[in-house]
Amino acid sequence: MGGFDDLALELEARKEQHLYRSRLITETAQGAEIGVDGRRYLNFCSNDYLGLANHPDVVASFQAAANVYGVGGGASHLVNGHSTAHHALEDALAEFTGRTRALLFSSGYMANLGVISALLSRGDAVFQDRLNHASLLDAGLLSGARFQRFRHADVADLSQRLASSEASRKLVVSDGVFSMDGDIAPLDELSSVAQQHDAWLMVDDAHGVACLGHGGRGSVDLFELDQQQVPVLMGTLGKGFGTSGAFVAGSEELIETLIQLARTYIYTTAMPPAVAAATLTSLKLVQADNWRREKLAALIKQFRTGAEQIGLQLMPSQTPIQPIVVGDAERAIQMSQALKTQGLLVTAIRPPTVPAGTARLRVTLSAAHNEKQVERLLNTLADLPVVDGSMPGNVS
């Protein structure tokens, strides 16, 4: 028995269930077109929503900072890894979000684990939207607090659960924009209910910040919610900002608590200072280049209008995330592969990332795309035969 025979059997079962995952090996920078295995593809599966991942000014800032700081963080923030580049970015993100302070983490997953575990323990309670990102759900389970999931965007269900809780500390957690459905949480209502029941509200705005709100300030800005109404705000830097890492913004007390208690902050090497410097440049572009969000909105409208005309059933999303629910995992894979043969990359998303029976093509749009590229995607989808020989507009 010392081998991994049981693991091999489990892997084979995943293949038979069409749930096995494989990696693409990209050969170029992120963009509207991308190189994979010696071929160019139109890229409709990246989270580089504003097209900043390969922006020349961002790249130049990274290179210049690497000449000053090198390419490694060297140590954790609490040893000697916290550079002037990190500190400047934290100050800028705090001002950008309208919060007192901000704190950098190496990834959104690390930020969510660190925040929820630092704020909650046994005797406390955490209430999460059923469709929250895996990192939030994992963080809630690992915190030791009583963990409850309320129905998706169902404020009444949340209110009932909060009312019946006798926990000493209560935290409500929601994505701002849901990563697989693309819809926006009812943050104003969530904030109101949380305050009524003396609970904190944490918003993970990974897919909203940079793309939504005034100057790209995210989904929280859409509802004009301040620091008191949303005490814990998390945003990632590897999507709309085009770089890497994450931040948490909030009050002085929140940030100092995280510095003292968030294990994923304390016990990990700081992101390379050059990434922080590049992100500071990206942040300036996010705020100044409103045309990127305007162009993205126009492309989203073009795609949704065209999809309706060819009979595709889309989810109610006004964000760059435009899922086409297929249902069957095998069917989703075959449609994704058929698109790939036509030179388009669109990822098939399957359980457990999404609920069983809701496998989908997850189309993501970027300001780096143009109208002709979106039109090509729509034309290819319209002509795409699926497993049973019908057209994608007939799937349910």
C-alpha cells in the first residue's frame, strides 16, 4: 500500500465525469490575442478587464523599480520586506477607496483567509452568500466560527439567520461581483441588514474594483457605501489592475488588527516591490482612463445584444463576466474545444466551481478587445454545433 493507487483511481474518475482540469501554457503577454502552443487565439477567458496587464507604462514602472529594489520581496512585511513602494501603494489604495488605511496581501485568497480568521473565532458567526468565491467559503470554515450560507442575494434569508444568532461577533460576507455568474450583490440592502443586527459587512470586490463605479472604485461605490457601511473591503490587483496581489481597506483598528493577527500577512514574504510600483502606475491609469470602462461597457452591450439575437440564454450580468450556461459538463468541454479549433479561447467552467448541472462557458470581455473581435465570437457561437447537433441557443 505505499503508493498512490487510490489517487490514480480518483483522477481517472474525474476524467470519466468530465471534471478533469488541464493547464494551458501561454507564450505571450495577456491581451485580446494570446499565444498558446505556437498558435494565436482570441482571448475571451482572461480577467485582465481593462487591458492593463501589458500596458507599456505599467511594464516600464515594473522594470524601473526592479532596478532599484531587485525582483524579490526578501522577507515578510514585519521583518524587512515592507518597502517604500509597498507603503506608497497602500496609501494610494486607501485614498482611492475612501478608507482610512489599506493593507497589501500576496493574493486575494490569502487576504480572505487572513481577514476572516483574524476577525472571528469560536463563539462568533459568519454568514456567507451561497455563491461566494471558494476563498471566502474556505476562510469561513477555517475560522472556527459558526458558518452559515444564505441563499444567493437573498437579504430576507440573511436577516432571519442574523436574527436567530446569539453570537458575540457576527460577520456578513459577500462578493461584490460574483465571479461565475457576473451579477452584482445587493450591497445596499446587505449593509442595512447587517447594521440592523449589529454585524460587520465584508465585501470581496475582486471583479468589481477598477471596472465599476466612479473612477473604477468598484461595486461598493455604485451603492455609495462608506467605511462605516462596509467596514471590510477587499480588492484584488491581478484582474482590473492587471498586476498581482490584493489589498484590504478599512479603519485604523481593522488594519492594525490584521497586521497583528492575520497569519497569511505575518507569515509570508512580501510581494516584490516592483509589483507594488507597477500597480501604483496601474492605479493612476484606472482612475484617469475612464474611456476604458466606457469601451468595456459598450462591448458588453454589443455582446449581450448579439447573443440575444442568436438565441443564447445569458445570465443577468452587466459586468465583463458573461456566462453561457450549458448544463452538462461534457457538453461545455466540447463547446469550448470547438471554439478553440476556430481560434477562440473560452473556458468551460464545471463543478465543483459551479453547482452541479450548471456547467458553462465563461466569456470574459476586456477593454483590450474591439468590436470586430466580439462580432467574430458571436458569429462563431451562432454557427457552433453542440453535442446533440443543435445550436447553442437551444441549450438550457
